[in-house]
Amino acid sequence: MLALLLLATGLRWPLSLTERVVRAPRLAEAEGKIQPIFIVGHWRSGTTHLYNTLSHGDFGYVTPIAAGLPWDQAGLAAGLRPLLERLLPEKRFIDNIPVTPQSPQEDEVPLANMTTLSLYHALYFPRHFETTFRRAVFFDDAKPEEIQSWEWALDYFLRNVWLQQGRKQLLIKNPAYTGRIDRLKALYPGAKFIHAVRSPFEVFVSMRNFYAKLLKQFALAEYDHIDIDSFVLETHAKLMQDYRMASARIPANDLIEVRYDTLETDPTDAMRQVYERLDLPGFSEAEPRIAAYLQSVSGYQKNRFTLDARTIDRVAEACADSIAHWNFPIPQPQTAGATA
């Protein structure tokens, strides 16, 4: 595996370097023009559903090809696009959500290939899972030059996506950004944020499945030493605390919270509220496309999990602040929680 990775990198490097030099003048055109809409929220809180639904408006977003070849969007990726699109999986292995050549993707995937700060590095090298995760997501003990490099890579990538997507306003989804609102607002003063909010009880059981599948798929070392339950609860508490502190400083028309239960019961109205709150144009034109997409996924079957009394008590204690802040009900034992 290592030999193949080195070979692929070595063969691609001259092309990537050439593209970087040739594209520099066009990337300069994006200076000050990129003001993304960031979809944030703890993993498994409905961010993907929000992203997929809103992508049917007049927005630019990260495609699977851009995510897979972040340094080569205009060159190698364009030339190999027909082949690469045929190689895409039919569904995400985490939750069986369909994947197409136009399916919106997180920018955490490309940034894992561009920087030293990404949660995927914790998954690849799980011997130091918690330390690597906190360094990547919360920037704990990250060096200033690493953070600056991450900021540069993010902006470089988004400028490329902006150009490739016809200079449309970018819609970017990444749960890791939930605690970085202040930093993103400093980078992009006109940025807006959509926060997907879900009961921590449902998030917890879904995250167990999330890490079980991701570690099995990506880990290059043993990971039995990781206490997933404790890690999920500690991460949730810190991420939500960081979000609440930062969100209080964001102007009202630059931030909206969308609850998962509302997204399930009346997604069209939820999208309308997003457009209205963030002063986004074009909802009347986008509404038929959004409705058609929602109809196409109406038969989607979510994974089902159960909550026992001990788990409920543990989550209630660890996430007490979030439960109180968003007024989430305490579920009864053996009720089912569904993944997003």
C-alpha cells in the first residue's frame, strides 16, 4: 500500500505543480469574492441531508472528483473525469446514501490530502487517535505554522472550487468547522452558517456506528484501545460549547440553526427558513428542484439503534448543557435512534 501511494504521488507531483503555477493568475481573481455558506453541526446531525438538499439551489459545492484530486481539479481531474466517475461507489458505506458524480462532498476529505490537520489522520493512524483528533479538529497543541498552512490550503482549494463551479456562491459542509466559526468568519467576513442540531442521544448511538465503520475501513494500525463511548461524549460536549460561545458573536442574519426533527418532518419549510434568515436569493426557482430531490429520497431507510437506561443516563450527564440549551427531551429506554 505504501509503495502504491508513493508511486501515485510521485507520478502526480509534476502535474500538480504545473497546475498550481498555471492557475495562479486565475486564482488571484477570487480574492475577496468567496464568501461561503458553511454547513456545520456535530457529525451525524443531519449535515449531509442539509447539504444534499440545499445543493439543488444555485450554489457551487465540492464534487467527488474535486474531493479526490484537490491539487489537480483543472488538469488531471478534468482529463480523467469519465474514468473516475465510473469508479465512484454507488452508496456511502456509512449510511447507504447514494453517491453520484454530482453528489456534494465534505472538504475535510481533500484537506486531509493537503494539510497535516485533519480528523482523517486520526482514523488512518489510530495509535494516537485522541491526540491527533483534538489537534486536527480543535487545534490543540497545533503549531501556528500548521494552522496557517491549513488556512492557506483551505483558501486555495475553495478558490479552485469556486472557479470550477462557475463562480457561484459556495456551499461547504464540514462538521469539523462547528468549533471554528470565529476563525472562518475572520477568513471570510461575508460567510454565513447553517448549524444542524440533533439530540445528543441520537447522535451518540449513531457515532458508535460511525467510528466502528470508519476505523475498520481506514485504520492502518490496531485501534482496540480507543474508548469510543467516552471519546464521543467528550468531543460532543466540547464541540457544542465552542459553537455556543462563537455563535453568540455572529450577526443574526449570518447564522441559522436547523433542528434535525424539523428537517425530517418539514424539510421544504426548513429550506425556506434558511433562505429567508440568511437573505439568500432564488428560493422560488430552487423550490421545485428541492422538492424533486426530497421526493427521490423519500424511501430512504435509516439505520436503527436502541438506547438502554445506562446509555441514556450517561449521555444526559455528559451533554447536560446541550440538552438544556436546545431543550432536548430525555428519551425512554429502548426507544430507537436513527442515523442521519
